[in-house]
Amino acid sequence: MKHCTKLTLGKVAATLLCVFGVDARLAAERPFPEFASAVSRPALLPMPRKVEWKGGWCPKGASVTKTVDKSIPTHGYRLEISPKGVAIASSDDAGAFYAEKTLQQFGDAPYPCCAIEDSPKSRWRGVLVDEGRHFFGKGEVKRLLDVMADYKYNVFHWHLTEDQGWRLAIDKWPRLAEVGSVRRSSPPPGAEKGFDNERYGPYFYTKDEVREIVAYARERHIEVVPEIDFPGHVLSVLAAYPELSCRGDVAETGTQWGVFEDVLCAGNDKTMQFLKDVMDEVCDMFPAKVVHLGGDEAPRTRWNECPKCQKRMKELGFRDANELQKWMFREVQRHVAAKGRKAMGWEVKHGGADLGVVAEFGETALPKDAIVQSWRTVKSGVDLVTNGYEVVMSPCMETYYTLPIGLGALDPFPYRLWTKKAKPLDLRRSYFYSPFKNIPREFEHRVLGGEVCAWTESTHNRAELEWKMFPRALAHAEALWSDPQPRDFECFAKRAAAHRLRLLSLGINCSPLALDR
Ligand SMILES: [Zn+2]
């Protein structure tokens, strides 16, 4: 029966080739490589590093064998499709998983015969979803994890705490979820300021839900890296526990977008205990080797006037408040390191709150044994790398899904005001992103990879989130996994068109490719 399928295809091909004047008898004996390539090469995405089309077919029901070959790079694989069957070789489970994901893109057998050698350029292929500003819930997170796995992303950076919402149940500090997961109002869609006067929340994840999602991700070879952002972006914490602020007077979870002067009081021992308690429970829930400690956009205003913070600085012999943030980070870093975790933080300009793009890109308040997520510019990331940091590259103008997709007035969804003035991040620009851009070869090993960031101030629901993520996340997936040199956008766009249809068929609200404008 299996053999018949092949013969039938052969006969069809022979007939067609005959019509076009090719010797039908010869064609029937041969595997028709041209014919096969013309009609059935799958739209592989991300494109594997090396694909050799052999001609011929692997029939339906052929066996799939898996072997271990330690010479294959980490997470890489070899996939050989021949008339006899499918052979997968990898040095680890993730490699075998990615081989299966590639095979899935061939659709149903019969498969065209080929030999594929593949391995990722970036070790860190991340997607950040901000559920602090808007909450999407377990079902949507799982849908995104499914799609991430299909396109070989391997880090889900879960941004769970924000001024406008704390989304994680913490037993020792229960008011975080009770109070911090609710806000009384938000800016109207697309506005920076103002009030819609609609209560938002309570929205948060229970520990069981977190464990379920972490396990779901793990089955798909995705590590869930939680982010607990401090000392800034904590109005939700301070609303729940005002005594952790410098003035003790923060009354409510954030209702506006932006950067706020109220931060965690660094001079209060209770603050440090709070952070350690939270980290204990976070490390218990999340087995990931990395914990993201945020650290961005923390103004020094309160610390500079707070007697407790001033006292702490004096005791520790600090010259300025910047050292206070470094100390706080270091304390928590040490705490998670004792649990075998590596700390990660946002790139922060040394010298204060990182508001506005300024000089001194290479300096940061983070210690050198932390992973830095670079977000300002390509240049700031390069400077961090050349200054000795291990870096994940998320330059905002190339990886932030807050930027418009390039549809202009035709785009039905709102974006933040500043992003409307910026150059759109269309599919082409997304595709030309590379975490290794301008990195001297001798420092490439310090680039762990890159991450796309779905910040959600102006992203209110599942439909908007997916619209802004896809198909850009396909372009970024190929940039991170294959980092093709040179980029062939037209080739990518053809494959992306096929995958867009696939995503739509899965119910993902994928936006248009926007190629014909
Ligand atoms: Zn203080």
C-alpha cells in the first residue's frame, strides 16, 4: 500500500512531465527531483542552516528512527529523509524535538527526500510577554508557547510584575495578589494619560497555574524566566504594602503608564526581607536557571530625600544612590545564587534613572556576573558586550512589539503615542534584526541571543497581542535561530506567507505581511 502511494505519485509526475515533453519512461524510473522541488518543497521556517534536496520520496508510514550523536552541536540536529524512512540524529533531547518540529513543516508524508543539518546561532531565543499592564491568562500563554515551540523559541520571559499589576500569588505576602492585581482605572486605549474608570482585575496566577504553565513549556523545551522587577515599577507592591515605600503613602496600584518616583525603600530592612521572601517562592515555582530582577527605570528622587535610604548609604559608605541600587541588586542576586540561579537585569545607565538615551552606554549598575538584557540601541548592546557583559539583545527599535507593524491608518489597533512617531517595525525590518549585529567576532560568545518584547500598555486583549506579535515573531525566529547571511527577505516573505495561513488556521490573529504598500 505504501509502495503504491509512491508509484501513483510517480505515474502522475510521469504524465505531467510527458505533457511537457519529458521522456515519461525515464521519468517513471527516476525520482523526478525537479518535479518534486517544484511542487512540494515545504516552506521551512526558520530556514535550517543547510538543506540538500536529494530527489525522491519518503512514503507515508515510513519509520522514523532517532539516534544520539554527540558530535552534533547543542540543540542541533541532523534530519535525513530517504525512500527508506526518516532518520533523526541529535546530541540532546531538544535537538530531537527541533528535528520533529522541522519535519512537522513538511506536512503529511510522502516527504521529499533531503538531508538537513541544523543548529541554532542564538542560545537564547526569547519572547517577553508583559502581563503586568494587561493580563491574557493561562489559555493564551499556552497558545503562545505552542507557537513559540513551532518556531524554535526557547525562552518565555514572563513579565509578571508592574506598577499597574502584580500577577503572582505569594503566600508570605498575600496582599500582592489581593490588592496589587487590581487597578481602579487605566488610560483609554492608545492614550498615555487619562482614566477609563473601569476596574481592571483581580488578575493573577495561582501557584498551581504557574507550575502547570512551567511544565507545559518544559515539554516544549521552553524555559520560563520570571521577571520580578525592582526597585522601580512597583506601585502595585507599594499599594499592597505602603510601608515598603520611602514615604509610606502610596495608596493605589498604578492607573497611568510611565515611570514613577515611588520605588522600594532601600533603607528599610523589611524591603530586603520582602524581596528575599518573594525570591524564595519564585525560585520554588520556577525551575529556570535564570531569574530576571528587572532594575530598569528607577528614579532616585525618593532615595535622595529618604532618611532611611540616606542612613543606609552612609553606613555602607556609598557616594550616591546609584550604588544603593547596585547593592540591592547584589543582595538579591546573592540570595538567588544560593539557590543555584543566575540573576538577570535590564541595561541601566550608570548614573541614575535610565530616562532618555544618553551617553555612557557601556556602563551599567549591574554587576558583571549578571546577565544583562540590552534594550536601548544596537550600539549600547555592543558596548556592554565589549565591556565584558553576557548580553541578551533586545534593541527596542528592532524587537519591541509596541512599535506599529507598518500598516499606517489601516491598522485597526491602538499603539502608544511615542511609537506612532517612531519608524514602524515592519516585517522587513524585523527580519534584518540580528543579535550579533556589529559584535566583534572575539566577543560573539558573550551574546547569548535575543528576545522580542511584547509590552502591553496599548495591547488590551488576545486579538491585539497576536496581531502585534505575528508575523513579526516569525521573522525574529529566523533571525535568532538561523541568522542567515546575507538576508534574503523575498525568500523569507514567501515562506512567511504560507506560515501566516497556517497561523490563521490555528486561530492566531496574525496580521498581514504588508508587502504591497
Ligand atoms: Zn527610603
